[in-house]
Amino acid sequence: MILISKLPPNERDAWYECMINHAYEAEDWENARQLLVRLLKKDKKRADEMAILSYVSCCAEAVSATLPLPDFSSTLEDFYLRYGMESAENI
């Protein structure tokens, strides 16, 4: 799996720009992104990088006012299991 730091510059920069607007650490973002990719793969789905960023960012935004912040990956998994990912395509 490609790390955020190894993505093409425009995608990488979009991730970094989004990450600085939320309280989670870079490692939390990386783990949440990788989890979403695994969940999609398990469900035989795929999404482009900007759709993945949008989904992960939405999860961060949804809990941004919660203190203490919940575990990012757990939040993402809960959202995915409840709501799926509308912009994902079947493989």
C-alpha cells in the first residue's frame, strides 16, 4: 500500500493541507486511510485518492468537537460499517 508521503505531489499536498486543519496526528491519518482502503478491498470496491481523502476528512470533521478525540481508525470503521462509502465503485 502506498503511503501518503509517496503519493503524487498534488494528492500528497491535498492530504497534508487537510491534515493540518484537524487535531489528529499524521500517523492517525495514515492508519485511517489504510483502514479505509482495506475495508473497500474487502468489500470488492475501490475509490480514487481524492474520494478517500474526502471520506477520511469527513470522519475527522464529524468528531472534531468531541473531547477527548476518539480513536480515528475506530471512528472511520464505525462510519464505514454504518453508512458505507457512496462514492466507491464495485471492482
